[in-house]
Amino acid sequence: MIFLDDSYIFRSGVTNRPTVQKLTYYFGQYLPLYEPLSSRLTPTEPSPPRNLRVDVVTATEARLSWLAPENPNGYLRGYDLLKTVGEHENEWREVVDYVGQRMNYTMKRLRPGTYYRVRIVAENGAGESNASNPVEFETLEEPPGPVGDLKQKLLDLTEVTLTWTKPKQPNGRSLSYFLVYKEHPEPGEKGYGQEFEEMVTKEILGRSNVSFQYTLKGLKFDTRYRIKVIAKNKQGPGNASESIKIKTLKPGKRESVCDNFS
């Protein structure tokens, strides 16, 4: 004969000495009497979440949604969202680990013009599932940030060689650059107070370089200039760099090497 209270199963036999067995309360319900207790006391991990997809992408956000595992194997505590950044990145990093049944999430503060891969893992009391199939997307581009570390390297009578580094926020894949320059005499110099026309070089292709060097030619000798660099991607030009001032050499002077001059 079998009878039970809120927590225990009592079994009565011919000896009239009842035995007591604990009835386990597992993930929100008592175990059915007809299932072996041993098979239910060892929970297993859930199957992977299904149908992960990207619903909306902007320059800095991506909204994701998915379906619950086909076999949750118990109460789902929540999900872990993992990502890689860049086409050649293979290290999966955790984006968020949250508790709850919500099956959508908005990734924020993403980099514009950047390639991402995302996958998701479900978790129950036994542990984590295998990861879902990954999805990939690329955020929209925005104009790039300013280039860095603009410096004068070599100086001659009518030309100057400049170096700079790629913007910290390229905000896109394909970058090109323009040098913008104009005469900038100081007090006491010829032309001071006069407004000079701003000149722009031809487009300088950026490729995938991190640092760049360019020789600006056709300048006037013994003349002071103010120079800045502007980066551009498919969304247009970004903000200009901090400008630097240079002065070309006088006739008779030798080429000057100025790695630290700004």
C-alpha cells in the first residue's frame, strides 16, 4: 500500500513496518510516482536554443531573438549570449548572462561598420547546453573619427613628409584620407592677416594599414603652413585631426629630419 503526505512516500508491507522514502520536489513539481526516482534525480543539460536571428541592426545596436530549447530538461534559469568581433576573431566572449525566460536581447554600444558573430547557450539546474548555431551581421557605418598622432617627419624646400595613425573609431572598413593645408604666416611674417585659400590633396587610399606616410609637394620655400588630415569612409568624411604647423626651408638649407617636431 502506498500513501503520501506533502514530502514523503510511505510504503507498507506484510511486516507492518512501513518504509519512508523522500519525495523530491524538482523544478516546480513533485515527481510522478510511476517514474523511478533515480532517473529523475539526475537532471541533464538542455538542448541548444533554436532559430537565433538578428531582427534589427543599426550602427551601434543589434536586436536578437530566438526560440527556447526543444528539450529544456527542467526549468530554464536563463541564457548566455556570446560574441566574436571582427572577421578573423575566433575567441567567443560573453556579452550577457541573465536569468529569465525572455527570448530576445538588444546588444548595445557596438562598433559602427564592424562584423560580429553571435551564439547563445541555455542553462538549467544541470548546467549549460551546447551553443546554438551562430548568426553573423555587420553594423551600419558612420563617418570615421579623427586620425591620430599627426607628425612632421622630413622637411625640405618645397615639400614635407607627414605621418599619422588610423582613427581609433574607423566606423567602417574602407578608409581613405585627405590632407588639408594652407599658408599660415605669423605676426611679422609676409602675408600675416591675409586669408589664404585652403588646399586639399588628392584622395589617399588607406587599405588596411595602421600607420601612414605621405609627402606633400609643391609648397613654397621659407613659408609657414598649417596642415590637418581628414579620414573618410562610405558614409563620408569625419572630423579633422588636430592641425600642425610647419615651415619649409630657405634656399641653401639642407633637408631636415624632424621626427618629434609638431
